[in-house]
Amino acid sequence: MEKEKKKAFVTEDILKRDIAYRGMEKIPTEVYDDSKAASVAIANEIAKLIRQKEKEKKNCILGLATGSTPIKVYKELARMHKEEGLSFKNVISFNLDEYYPIDSKALQSYHVYMNTYLFDHIDIPKENINLPDGMAPQNKIEEFCKSYEEKIISLGGIDIQLLGIGRDGHIGFNEPGSSKKSKTRLIHLDKITKIDAGGDFFGIENVPKYALTMGVESILNAKRIFIMAYGESKSRIVKKAIEGPITQEIPSTFLQDHSNTSFYLDRAAADLLVRFQCP
Ligand code: F6R
């Protein structure tokens, strides 16, 4: 009897705590043991939608990210193509961003990244692949950005948008200060972003000063958004993005206003969330 009472009390306590942290988390958040499990879960969601759209004889419009974070999602999608026959013939992809200026054949370009980690391993038609043009002449940039936006809209919008998060809270290359209404454009990269990219470019001084990025509004127009963060180095910004107030200083906080966004974290990136602060 005494034992049962104790058990009931514990359950109630846990429930209260659950309510507390759910209130703190303004973006639905899934925490996995490791980045592989989180990435496989996202890849499954993407595959499900591709197959559903295929049945409906429709295209599946994917918004893709680069960086170290999505690599395991791409690896899993490539595996599903090879081993399970998942076809990407009905997929049209739009990448979030590209450095500017950069040659699309440069090792650090997101063109090369996408071929290396995904496109070379699946059957997506080449003409269905869209990336911002890091070689667009300066006087054509505005026109390019406008037509990138228009193409997405003309196809009915992005069905699933994949995102990582920068240590400064950027999504795409929407650096701190980016407005919620921002569209695809040229942007000056912040110091933190350049430091983080410095390794790939063999020194921060070689990192391009600018990037072309889809805007915050362009991202928020997606029907479904998966944002991933892995590792302890992301834990501070993850806490701000999920639990903090919405602010232009941290563009990822704008995702709190999107009705169909989920954060996928590993345990290390989630460590500072209130839900893990209860002893
Ligand atoms: C890349 C992108 C960026 C990255 C972010 C995290 O296309 O849009 O926002 O997602 O900088 O980068 P990683 O994953 O390398 O930590």
C-alpha cells in the first residue's frame, strides 16, 4: 500500500515536470541517443513522403542543407536507394545556400558537397537539382535570387525543408539580424560562421566573405521543417532557439512561429534544455 502510494506520487511528479518542460520548449523536440538514430528517423520521414508523392504521381519538393549535420541523413537516403529501391525520380531539390563567390567545382562548394554526399548516389534527374549559383555575375544576383524564389513557388512550395543550425543561431546563412520577412539574397557571413568554415578552407582568411541564402521567409514557407543539431558545441544555441524568446538576433527562433517544425537532437545537443536540468 505504502509502496503504491509512493509510486503514484512519483508518476504525478514526473507528469508535472513534463508539463513544465513542454511549456518551455516552443518547438516540438525529439531527443535521440545519438545522431545516427536521429538522422535515420528523419530519412524515414523523407522516404515516406517521396513514396506517397510517387503514388499520387506528384513531385516531392525537398529543401536541402549542407554542413556536417545532414551527412548521416544523406547516407541513409543513399542506402535506401541502393538497398530498398527508393527512387528519387520524382524529387526536385532546392539547396538552402552557397558561398559567394565560389567555383561550383571547388572542393568547399556546396555543389561538390551535394554530389559527394547525395546526388552521386541516387537517381535524382540532374535537371531537378537546384542550388544557388556561387558564380552568378554580380549584376545578375538579384535576378537569380528572385527566380530561385519564383521557381519554388511555381512548384507549389517546399514539402520538407532540412536545416542545421549555426553556433550563432543562423538557419541557411541567415545570420543574426536577418528579418523574418527576408527572401533569397546575398549576405555577408558573420565571424563565427567564418571561423566554423575556416577548417574546410584551410584558414579563415580563405573563407568567402559572402553567401547566397534562401531567406527566413522562404524557409518558413516550407510545409514541414526538420531542424537537426548534434554535439555539445550546439547545446547553448539549441537552448536559445527552443526555449528562448523570438528575436532577430537568433534567426532560428523564428521557427517557433512555424506550425510544423520539429527539432531533432542528440543527447549532447539537448543537454541544456530545462527537461534535462531536473535532477
Ligand atoms: C548549410 C547551412 C548552415 C548549416 C549550419 C550548421 O547549408 O545552411 O545553416 O546548417 O551552419 O553547420 P554544421 O552542420 O556544419 O554544423
